[in-house]
Amino acid sequence: MRVAILAPSKSIHTHKWALYYKEKGIDVRIYTLPSHYSEKNAREVETEIIGKNFPGKISYFTAIPQLKKKLKEFNPTVLHAHFVSSYGLIGALSNFHPLVISVWGKDIYDFPLKNKLSRKLIEFSLSKADQICSTSYVMAKVTSQYTDKKIEVTPFGVDLNKFYPNAEFDFENTQITIGTVKALEDKYGIGDLIKAFHIFHQQYPNSKLVIAGDGPQKEEYIQLASSLGITNDTTFTGRIPNDEVAQLIRSFSVFAVPSTEDSESFGVAAVESMACGVPVVVSNVGGLPEVVKDGVTGVVVDKKNFQMLASAFVKLADSLELRKSMGTNGVQHVKKHYNWANNADQMIKLYDKYL
């Protein structure tokens, strides 16, 4: 089998798919735009640049002739394009079949709503797809507004060899650590998290907040923590290497994903936390309530409601037994539904029918 992936080379998700296919003995190549190229990732998976680095969607159209030529040379079993509003459009215009298109979030939640042309481009791209994939059922429902084709739900799970609980759950630790690993911008609710922790900290003064990641609003959040008087109890770690994320999550008592937009279509971070046996608190947007079982593996709160978020932290901090049960339930939930190997094999089975 030969699989051509049309996607950002520098995306950790693209690289994860490609490496798995390569490990399974599949001949895989990535085709990416110049601005999305990763020299580091290209050393592990064969990657070719298509198109020219022009502003906006002009670069998409310069990529089509090159892609057609390269696909003719490679002759893949299937072309899999990720993000329907960009690489999905390029794949559709290449007129290559079989074409698989995966939707991911903003590309299907926000882009079609911009204007009539944007909606037409989405409908056109999906009309050319032989198979459409979504990481969650809720996003599949949104996608169905633009196509009458069947949409396969293909969760983007986690590697259970990397994300697993501590040998001994350290729930006895009296210091409660609230943590998150997300980009530092409002759509991930970082401001709400800081405000919620400020309320929670008044009841649990021995608690700590750890915010891992980087982003355009980092300084704004640092100032917010300072203005609330919680600087000494709040740590901004900056960007964490991927191979250190699991270890950091295991140091948390509670993991928070208070995102504010429905384009949080799946919630990989929440799944990673559950796999590590850490209870999660998430907002009721996108696919988060789908992957987190409210009251069983975590707590679901209203978006942009930092008071409710703080109450969820208090609820978990007050009950050692609740944290234990949610942590244990989370591990089992991920093993059953979001084991990366099973999820990736599901995708390979979709490709198999085109052999």
C-alpha cells in the first residue's frame, strides 16, 4: 500500500499519522506547502514541497500542477487530505481518486460561515471526496450540513505506551495542582482558568496552577495572574517538548480544558489526561463533552463560566475518592475508545478497500 498525505508537514498530528503508517510497512509520502514544511519531520518521513509561498489561497492553486505530477510518479493507493478548507481543496482540485478528506475543527466550524464562496468551496471539496472522516460525532454532524455522504468517525487517540498513569496514584498528596497543556490564547479559556484558580486558591491556599504552552497572549495571562495576586502559586512553563508532556500531566491533580469555541472538535489533551489517570474538567464545547463522561471520568462545565469552573475544582479537591474513581474510570475509558493504535488501524482499514 502507498499512502499520500496532503497536510502540514510541521503538524504533530500529520507526523504522528505518517510515522505510524511507516512503522506498519506502508510506503508513505507527505505533500505540503512551503510555509508548512518541517525539515526535522522530513528527516523521518519522506516529504515533498508543493506550490509557492504566496499569500492567502493563491499558493493553493500553484500547488495543484506540481501535486498532479508528483502523484502520477508516486501512484499512491489513496490520497488523504487533512483540513477541508485548505489541503482538502487542493486535493479536490487535483482530481485524484480515491480521495479521503479529514475535517479537523475551524476548517468546518468557522470557514464555511465566512461567506457564500467559502461555503461553496467546502461543498465542492467534500463532493470530490470518496471518503470523509471526522475525529468526533459532533463534528461529523456539523460536516453533514455540507454533504449527504457518509462520514466516518475516526478518533485521534493517544499512545498508551506514552500516556499511562503512575504506578501508584498519588492522590494522597495534600497539595492540589491544577494544570493544563494548551496554546496560550483565549479560545482555550486560559483567562477563565486563571480567574477560576484565583477563586479556588482562596479555599485551597496550598494549591498550585501550572500552565504549559506558549502563545500570543502569554504576557497578558502573566499580568492577569499578577493582578489577582497568585503569581507565586502560578507557573508558566513555556512550550514543553512532546516527549515530556505525559510526565508533566501525571504531576497534576486535575487537568483543565476550559475551551471557549466549538472548533475544539475532539480534545486530545483531555484524552491524554484521562489516559494518565488524571481527572479532567472541560467546557461544554465541540467534542469535549463527547470524549469526557461527565461525572464519570471528569466534570463538564459551561463555557466562559469561571465561577462554575472553580466550583468543579473545589468538588474534586474536596473528595479524594471522587478523584480516584474518575482517574481510574478515565484510564479504562481511553483504553476502550481512544487507543491510538486501534484508531490508526481503523484508518488503515478504510484505505484497504481501495487496494
